[in-house]
Amino acid sequence: MLNRRNFMAVCSSFGLAGTLFPGALLALAQGKEKITPAMIEQAAAIADVPIPADDRKMMLGMLDENVKSYETIYQLHMPNSVQPAFIFDPYPGAAPYEPLGREMHISRAPTPRGVPKNVEDVAFRSVRELAELVRRRKVSSTALTEMYLARLKRYDPMLHFVITLTEERALAQARETDRDIAAGKYRGPLHGLPWGAKDLLAVKGYRTTWGAMPYKDQVIDEDATVVKRLDAAGAVLVAKLTLGALAEGDVWFGGITRNPWNPAQGSSGSSAGPASATAAGCVAFSIGSETLGSISSPSTRCGCTGLRPTFGHVPRTGAMALSWSMDKLGPICRAVEDCAMVLEAIYGPDGQDRTVQHAGFHWDAHLDWRKFRVGYLKSEFAFDPEKLAARLSRFTHLTDEERESLLAQAKYDSRFNQAALDKLHEMGVEMSPVEIPKDPFDAMLTILNAEAAATFDELTRTGRDKLLVSQGPEAWPNTFRVARLIPAVEYIQAMRARFLALEAVDKAFGGFDVIVAPTGGEQLTVTNLTGHPALIMPNGFRGPDAPPAPKPGKSGVIESNYGGPGTPVSITFLAPLYGEAKLLAFGRAYQNATKFQLKHPKI
């Protein structure tokens, strides 16, 4: 049998490791005794690199040489936590970072509603409200923790959002919190508040499953940096919540996490559990992650307020890596200021994640948002049925009925985007049109696929990818296999194109403090590649006249956040890199004007 590593080394000696991905040829040769010139020709066609017949013959004599370099690398069995020896930094350096260390200024304490007769009456209150109740000792941390643990247990059979309850840890933390607060040792607005972690964050003494069957019993003997920082802020971890397997979708090894507004529908992903549990009033807040929509999509579907921070703002140490140059951690909450207070606790360098910059974040609830320069993505707000119909026509397996249904749903939802612009005008906001540069952003997703395939290389090579629940054409196992045929040169070319895109988007966003955009669409891919922060907020609820939700199992090729009558829609605000302070202040003003965040599902 051909030795894979020997073959790769031989290809390197011909200068082909970067142009003809050796895995392409190896894939053709599996189960064969020897590689033939015909196999080399086929592999060259996959890589789009011509190799003359004489050169193909010349390669054959060297392919069985025992070259050990690649074998040595594989024998390292590098864990997921090992970073590559390069650092992605989206910041153009046009202006200095905000300095670290300024004091946070939260909003004035809310008007007290009195001591709740039943602690469960506060299940859906914001972090700011809960913080005041705990600070003033109207509700104990232990009582809150026991209440949220009880709700997690009660609603998990319906919503499937829990992988592991951290009950023993949580109750010990809560009791310590109550003793500290009684002694006057109050740490701040997160002190004593129960929260949930997406189960890609390592917590010492508990499983960290990544939502995937091959890792369902994995225990990582450390706490992720974000967990340590929330511990230091006094927050109480009550559960490790679901994520789609290896951060894809809402399907994990225990089933499908559900949307509290419509339990027949999945909660979307991959931060499926954090969004579902937060929306269902089962935690005070949660931490999710996003590589390409994994905070945005479930926050939209579940009616949460989600913040995807600037790439390089929050350390990912102790979190599962999927794409080193695209992964971000951020809060999923019920209100904008909740996100601000959580970000304040988790951002900044930790000395281990080398992508994290010395850029400050200073929450000030009193910033005058009326002075902000605001843009809006004009073309993204225009509903174009012909353009959408052309896109849907590419999915040949869709029935005419499914296409018509998707068009009707998109047309119905477009009214909420226009309503957001109208509301901003009513608030006195003047907006200037902005357009996204015409760079080939979709083509740059080669970067994500290549990095993800490298991250889970051993899973693919050992065949353990077959243990993952999802095995379709769009699922990770097939994506990882296809990505092994991406030439190294093409990955680097995509990164070079990304650099041009960084410059173009920075120029387009220049001069604005906030940019208003529909959730989803092209901006989602663009801003995830460029690392810009995004704030996703509920923006209304579909009425009884809304088209019905898609039937389970239908239209699966197109990820849709449409949930039918009574379900939430969202709007997204964007900002320049490290512009979270103004982004959140503006979002809070919009939320105070609309109050959509106060509505919660009847479960």
C-alpha cells in the first residue's frame, strides 16, 4: 500500500505540494499498489495544474522513497488547541486602538418592581435588572441558580438545549456569592447571575463534547479563558449548552435543539443551545461563538440579542477551534446592555490567544447616539423577487411549491426591514447609503473550509468522521474531504484576496460609527471574513397573516430563519473594527424605542 506521507514528500521535491494538492492524487490511488501516470493526470486536472506526460513518468520512480518528514508531523497528534504559526489581524492600522482600562458606565438602576413573590417571575428579566435584585439582596444568587437549574431541567425535554448541567459547581458558586455580597464584597453586575456556555468552551471537571459523537466523552482539564473571566466576575455557570456538531447547524449527537417560539423548528446554529436557553428564560445570559453566522442565525430565530465582537477582541483559549482566522466568541442575551456588560468581562488579551489585540472596550450607557454617523446598506434593503427567484432556480431539487413558499416568506419579512428604517427616521437618525464592495467574498470561503479541514484532519484520516450525525453533501465530513483537495496556493491566494477585501470594506465603512443592515444576506459573509462586529436584535414578530412555516425536513438546502406566525425577526447593526461601544449604545437606543426585547415565548 502506498505510504501517504512518503508520497506527499515526493510531491514536495517536485515543487508540487503547493500547486497540485497531493491528497488529490493519493485519493485516486487508494487501494492500488502503485500510482500510474493516468492518476497523476487526473489529479493534475483537479488542481488545474498541467503536468506534461514526461514529467508524470519522471515522478513515478521517486514515489516509493521513504521520506519521513510528513510522517513525523502526523505523529505529533496535535490537539485542537494548537495554533498555526501565523496570526490573522483584520485591523488596517489607520487609527490607534482605544486604550485598555477605562471604567465601565452602566445605565441607572431600573425602577424596583418589588421583591418577587415567586423567584421564577424574574426568569426573563435582563442582566441589568437581575443584577440590581442581587446587589440589593432582594433575590439571592442561590435562589436564582436553583430557579434556572429547575427551568433547564423542565424545558430541556422539549427544547433539547442542555448537554451537561454543572449543578454542583453552580450551587457552590452561588452560595459563595451570597456570602460575599452579604460581606460587602460585590464584584459588579454579573456577580451571582447564572449563565450557560456553548459546549465548545472547556470547563475543568466536565465534558466538553463539541456537540459531536466522536468527542461526546471528552474531558479537557482546563477552564477556557472566558470561563475564568466570568468566574472572576462572579457569574455562575449552570450548564454547558448544545451546539451543532463541530459548530455546524443545530443537529448534535443528542438530537435537534428547538426554537422556543416554534418547537417544531430547530433553533438554528451553531450556537443552538445558548440562543434557545436564553430565549426560554433558562439562563440570565449565555456565551456563543460565530465563524459564519453562528451567533447571528440562532439569535434571529430565537429572538435574542446577540453580539459578535470584532475578531481579535475576545480570547478563544480553551474554545474549540474551527477556523483560526474567523472564529469569534460573544454573548447571547435578552437586551443590548446585557451584551455590553458581558463583553466588558471577557474581552482583552490573555497572553495565549495571539490574535487578541490590546484594544479597549469602554461601555458607556450615556453616550450620545444622536451624534453618531450612520449608514445603511441600501441595496441589501431592496427586496428583489427576480434576483431571489434566480437564486432559488439553482436548487434543482426544490419543488415549485417550495420555491413559491420561500418567495412568499421573503416578501413578507421584507416589510420588517423597511419598518426598521422608518423607525430610525422617526428617532431622528439621518442615514447615508453605503454599498458593500464587489469583491468575490463567497470564493474566499475556501479559507474557512481549508482551516476547518486542517483542524479536524485526524478525524478525517482515521475515518471517525463517520460517527458524526450529519453525513449529507453540505455536512462537515464531506466538506472536510473536499477541502483536502484545495491546493495550498489557492488558500494563500484567497487570503491575499481577503487582504484586498479588508481594505475595500474599511474604506466603505470609513466615516461611519454604525451601519444598519438586514440580518443575513451578503453582509454576513463579508463581515465575518473582515472581522467586523455585529449586533443582532429582535425587530418585530410575524403576525397571523404570515405565510406558514416550512414543514420539517423541507427546503433543507436553504438555511431559512423563517418560523411562521408569531415568531421573531431581527435587524443587524454593524460597526468599524473595535467599534463596539458606539454600536451597543446605538443598539440600546433602538431597543429602548421598540421594546421588542421585552416579549418572550409562551412555553
